[in-house]
Amino acid sequence: MPLVLSLPMGMHSGMDGPHLFRIVVPLRDTEGRRGELEVYFKALFK
């Protein structure tokens, strides 16, 4: 299953450069067990 991210954001002056983002996705299976998926990605704002 693909994970598609859309992050329409802007950085104000002085916020350019590399950034590391973390998104936590809560999960639950068909038997009710819970967990989390952590997705990290890097961005370079210019």
C-alpha cells in the first residue's frame, strides 16, 4: 500500500535548509492489537 504525503507548507525567512520530519501513524489489526508506524523523511527547503 503506498503512503502519499502532501505537505503544503511554507517556511518564513531564515527557515531554509535541511529539516527532518517524523509522522506517527497509529495502527490496529483485525484482532484489535495496536501499534504505531513511525515515518521519517528529510526535506531541503531553499
